Amino acid sequence: MAKHKYATSPPNISTMPPGVPYIIGNEAAERFSYYGMKSVLTVFMAHYILNQSGVLAPMNPNEAYMYTHYFVFGVYFLPVLGAIIADGWLGKYWTILSLSIAYCFGNLTLACMATSWGIAVGQRTMLAVGLALICLGAGGIKPCVSANVGDQFGDSNKHLLSKMFGWFYFSINAGSFISSIMCPWLLANPKYGPGWAFGIPGIAMVIATLFFWGGRGKMVHVPPAGLGYLRATFSREGLVTLARIAMVYVFILVFWALWGMSNGVEWTLQAEKMDLHWLGMDLIAAQVQTANPILILIFIPLVNYAIYPLINPAHASTKNRDRPFSYRFVFCCYCLDPRPNRFGTEAQHKLAIACVRYLDARRSDGVDHGA
């Protein structure tokens, strides 16, 4: 059978690329799956986990926190592996699709913890296997998703990229909001329990994978750069350049430390000791974290369609105001290197410019790409 030929460069159109609906649908379902599962993970370990005899054997809160943070560490470390696979061998599209399958099996493993054979195998064992597969899937696709969005746009429609990332970010938080309300309710309801609380995110991930596969003929498939690119990236010069530029991200560690505690971990169990009656509703402790996606869903249209249009006539564009910020950071990182040739080679300059553009996009669009 003849091999299907996919587009390897964006079409010359002034409208949204044809692959956009599939990307938005995939992202909403995948983020529903991830945040739904994570919203109940710590609570499950602290209150619901059983031993192999089917007797309740919950972890103490500190142990539950520890395993949740190990899981999150894995999710945010494995993008390195995903980037290597995508750039060296498979390309972004096929990396996302193949690792999404591992992601689905991880969710299936968690959903099966509540079955009789899952209890017999051991819920702790099932939990470890399931979370390892989700780490591989969620972490592996993370560096590819937003880059794949950029691949769909060319010079003729790049002016729509900011709007696309606005909807992309909206879909992330819409999925997160719905699942963070639903999954804690399923876990706390004796009619459903852990099987449904972990099973519904698994179904969402299957839908996300099928959606992405369904758009394969509509999306641009940029070929992988190849092993030569990887060798250059991980050469001594490449690593030194990456280390200097990585200093920029030291400043966001405090934010992510607080975010990690608030998003389904320490602050969730702390909320169990609080008065959760609010606006006539009796909330579940794990539902308190939905404040974040709710506020984002409110502020995305408010900022993009009200505040920015209001201030733009009196000020330069946001993108132009932010660019000096990014250049100052990268320039400072270069100046911290004491070597006479600290301003580097042409390859280093290109890498630095790419990171500047990334910072500009982050600051001007406010996008958490698949986080």
C-alpha cells in the first residue's frame, strides 16, 4: 500500500489552518484527563487506597504528598525525552500520537485499581505502573504540542497565531475546570468511587488520541531535524548555551513551587479542614482548585477583547513593549560568562534568538502550553 503523503509545510492561506479544530479538541480532552486524574490523586492515596486484602490502608498525608510530587517531577522531566524522540526520529506529530497511546494505558491501569484483580495485584503496584505510563505520555508530548501548533502557520496567516494560542489556552482551562469539578465528586460519591474518578479521565484521553489521529490528514507534519541536530544540541557548546539561557527560568521556580502545592496536593488536604460552604454550595476539598481555571476562563476574553483593545490606542503593542525585557535577560545571561569569546558562535546566537522569541510569545500571549 502506498505511503500517505502528508503536508510538510503550511498552506498559503490567510485563514485558520485546517488542523486547528483537531488540535483544540485534542488539547481540551487531554487536559481534562490530566487535571481530572491529578485532582483526585492525593486524596485517593490519603483516604481511599486499599491493601491486597481489600482493607482500607491509606497513606499518611506526607507520603501522599511525596508520591504526588514524584509524579509531577516525572511529568516535567520527561519532556526532555519527548523532545529528543521528536527532533531525532519521529517528528512532533507521531511522537504525540505514539506517546498518547502509552498515556491511555496509564489511565486504564489507574481505572482498574478498583477491580477485584486490581486489588489482588495491589493498588499501590497498579498506581505506580499507571503513573509511570502517564508520566511517559503526558511528559513526552509536552514539548511537542505547542510547537506543533506553530508548525501549522505560515507567513500568510501568522497574524492569527496569537488568537489561536488564546483559544488553545482556553481549551486547556475549560478541560481542567470541568474535570476538576467532576472527578472529585465521582470519587466522593459511594455510587461511583475511584473506578469512575480515574476511568472518566481515561475515556477523555482515548477521545483526545482519536481526535488527534483523525486530524492527521489536515495537519502539517514537519519532518524531524535528525540525529545531527541532536548531536549539535548536546555538544559541549550547545549545553553551555542551554545552561546560560536556562538561568532565565530560575525566576519562575517560586511560582511553580506554590502552584504545585495548590494544584491537588498540600492545599487540597488542608482545605478538608476549612469551611467549604460557599455561595450556598457545599464544595468538596478537591474542587477548591477550580478557582484557577475559572479565573483564567474569565480573564482570557476580558483581557483579549476588552482591556487590550482599550489600552492599545494609547500605548505601543504589548509585543513591542515586552521584547526589551526578553533581550535584557538573555544579554545578562551571556555577560555572566567570563570567557573572552562569551558571545559565542552563530549556532549559539540562533539558539539565543529562538529563546528570546519564545519569551516574547509567553509574555505577550500569556500561554501555558500544555501545562
